[in-house]
Amino acid sequence: EEEGEGIKRNNVWAIKMESVQCFGRKKTAVAVCHCKRGKGMVKLNGKPLELVEPEILKFKAFEPLMLLGKARYSGLDLRVRVKSGGHVSQMYAVRQAIAKAIVAYYQKYVDEATKKEIKDTLLEYDRTLLVADPRRCEPKKFGGRGARARFQKSYR
């Protein structure tokens, strides 16, 4: 029996999939990115990333891919699922998930030097591509309309 690239399950050879799964978060939006070997396809909720509306937000999602260049992700398939939050938050979560997934893939299946190069490029451009933004909405308190605003006080 020859050793192929795969694992034997129930007497059937299953091809070992080189894949990683990473998430990105912004406010309440959560995006999960599956990254595996492929042909450079990038899909968001089942649709190609090129079809994302509006145009400005589409470029936000493309940022990590543009920074790294086609050569870095042409051999990878990226599938992203995103839910909750608003349009802008979702796009920021998507770009973070994509960036983290590519870095994780390179760390796990390629080599440490290339991964470091990619990570440095991304961090130099924008830290939020790899590091989550911890800011959250502050809860409202009594005695006012919002978290900090108070009702007007009258003396007489």
C-alpha cells in the first residue's frame, strides 16, 4: 500500500484538505472565513466579492487582497459568511476575517517567513486588519437620554 496524501476513513481514502477557519469581528458583526487550496475564488455569503454593493464598501473588503497582491491568494479559495451588525461593520468584519485567514493559512501550510512578511504588510497598512477593535456601545443609564447625556436641570 502506498502512502498518498490523505487519510483512510471507513475504507475510503479521503483527501486531506488544507484549510483554516478564522473569524473577524466589528461591533456586533461576525464574519467567518474558510480558507483552503483553490483557484483564487473569493465569495461572500455565496456570492462573488466583486458583486458586493455599495462600491465603497466593496473596496474595504478587497483591501487585504489588494495589499498582498494576486500572487499571494491566487492558490487559495476564500469563503466568507457574515451576519448581524450593519453594512459597514459587516465589511470591516469581512476584511479582518480574510486577512486573518490568509495569515493563518500561510502559518500552517506554507512557511513562517512568508507569513511574517504578509503579517507585517497588513499591520503596517492598518492594524485593525488583524487586531479586533474592542470598542463597544456604552449602555444607557437612568437620569438622561443616553449613556452620558443628562436631562436638563431646573433650579426654579
